[in-house]
Amino acid sequence: HDVCFLTAHNAYASMAHGYRYAQQRLSLKDQLDAGVRGLMLDTHLDSNNRVILCHRNETVNKFICGVKEPT
């Protein structure tokens, strides 16, 4: 009950990964290097039944993603 972990909300949606409306500035690796120990990753199925990282759904994700698609 005395432990606290730094956690990043929507950790994958970062400026470093090309998101137009980024939730974080640092890449996942850089977040971990900075001491983040909890990554909140929103996972959903896309239209091809693949698990993807996205915020809400595939349509919203394409809007906020910008140039790159998440991996």
C-alpha cells in the first residue's frame, strides 16, 4: 500500500510516434527510460480483426494519428 508507479495514459499516442493530437511527448522507449513503469494502452480490434493500439475506435484513431499508423 506504500508503492506508487509513474503511469502514462495513452502512452503510445506520442509526438515521437507522429500523432497529430498526441497524449505524450516521448516515445514508449523514452517514457520507460524516464521512469514510467505503467503504460496505459487502449487496444481494440480493427475492421480486419487485428488488435491495434488506438483511442476509441479505428475511425477516431485515423483522425488523431497523423502521418504514421500506430504499430
